[in-house]
Amino acid sequence: QVQLVESGGGLVQPGGSLRLSCVASGPIARVYDMAWYRQAPGKQRELAARITTGGNTNYADSVKGRFTISRDNVKNTVYLQMNSLKPEDTAVYYCNMDVSTFGGPSQYWGQGTQVTVSS
């Protein structure tokens, strides 16, 4: 069974930084696109950033210039460096991966990690 485990969330003051990590484990043949989504209280889950197998990235307008997504294909890990954090970045952050296993391709989600930006 493929599992995604996130880490790195927490409480930070406005203007601060956090780095999220998400590692995939299990019977993985290959990992394709990796992404970070976020869901604020009372709002729908939204895409924050995505990175393709080839390293192409795209970001939500609200995080452009402040967040950087990266990946380590050897470790099956995706990172999200978040700088200049704002209170409106407060949300549960979920990693998402398109994974090919020996049973075929599927999309997997992590359990979520809370990010709170507050003074």
C-alpha cells in the first residue's frame, strides 16, 4: 500500500518561513506529478503548487514569488518552501502524487499537516 507522509507544519509568525516535506513509500514503480494542495477553514481545497516529472512547476497566483516546490525523485519526496507567510496562508496542507504501482497508476493523498500563520 502506497502511503504519503507529510511533515514540517506548525505555527509561524507573519513574514516567517516553513518547509514542508512529503515522502511516498510502498510498492512504487514510478512517481509522476507531485503537488501541494491546501484547505482553509470553511473553504474548498485548492492547488497551491505542482511539479511535473520533468521539473516544470506552476503555482496559485496567491503564492507566486513566495512558495517554491521541489522534488527528489530518488527519495520520492516533494518539498514546499514557504516564505513571507501571511495569515491567509493558514490551512491544512496536503501532498498529492500520481503514482504508478505494480497494480497500475493511481492518485494518492497525504493525511495533511496544519500550517498556522499568526502573531
